[in-house]
Amino acid sequence: MDMLKWIQELFASYGYSVLFFGLLLEFIALPFPGETTMAFAGFLSYTGRLDFFTLVIVAFIGTTVGMTITYFIGLKAGLPFIQRYGKWFMFSPAKLEKTQRWFEKYGSVLISIGYFIPGVRHFTGYFAGIIALPFRKFAIYAYSGALFWVVLFLGIGKIFGPQWMGIFHLIESYALWIALGVLAIAAAIVIYRYRNAIRLRLLRRKPVAVLETKVEVKVKETSKTR
């Protein structure tokens, strides 16, 4: 059966719950075409059959619940459990290694941008739990990334209507770069907005750094005289 026809039949039968349970199961690493389903759901909101803001809420909750479940599985069960039973969640050693490399490259930010990396987003929650990342820090990255992810792909169908499929494939190809670009713009806005506070903090730290340097020099000179 064609995937879009299958997704359409799911929405016809189950409505909004398709997004909630589908995305939740996807982040536990079970096969579900989350991005395609969201784009198609956005198209259904364009036609008036579904409400866009309800879709955003349902998709966001499904995504964050799934991510949170995987975080606590990783936190409580640990790496040995994932290595032993990961195959039941399609969590192969190769995917674990790939996720680890991405974490080493991007750190905790990967939890946000990982939604846009095929083969990585399903495992960032597990890995964040495995390395015992504080839940508050995990939640900030995971939930903010989830909101951007669902709004982006639901928005494709809502904004572009009948042309959603062509735009979807284009954005899917450059999703990671779009996410990085948005993060860079957001960081620039924050730095610009709080530039005075940042400058003041740096000026406060500078005398301390100079004093520490002088103390170190004094200690070295004292050691030499002895």
C-alpha cells in the first residue's frame, strides 16, 4: 500500500491520535514516518479537515512524551541494557556509535538538532539518559527542539498546501542546516539583546583573572628565591 494512502486512512480512522501515538512510538525507535505524517497532517489542516494548532499540541506532546520515556530508559537501564536488548528497539551498535560521535561533536545541543538528523533523533533521548544528563538540561534542549521540529513540518503542509510534497523533500534534505541556521540566529539575537549584561560580566571577571595571574607570578617568584 502506498505510504500516503496508508497515512490518510489512519487519519480517517483515528484522527489526531495518529500523531500522538505515532510520534511517541517513533521516538521509542519503532518504525513510523513521523515527518511525512506531520507534513500530510499540515496539508489536512490546509484543507480545513483538521485544526492546525490542535495538531501542533498533539504532535508536541507525543514527541516529548516519547523522548522523555527514552531518557528515563537510558537513565535507569544504562548502556549494558541498551547493548543487550537494543535490537528490540532497532538500536544497533552502529547507531549507538553514530549517536555517540554526534554527541561528541555537538554536545547537549545535539538533543535539539538531532530531530533533523536521520538515524540519530530516535536515540538522543536514550543516550542523554545513559550519560546521566540532568533532566532539566535535557528537557530544555529536547522540548524546545521538539516544538521547532513539529511546527516546521506541520507548517509545510499548512503553508504550501497541494505543493507540500515537493517542499517537504527539499526541506528534509536541508533540515539539519536549517536547524543550525535558526540556532545561530537565535544565539545572535540573545547575545545582542543581552550584550550589556554580557560585557559587564566579562569586565567583572577580568580583574579577578588579572589578580589570579599576579598571585601565580608572585608564588613562582617566591619559590625561586627559596
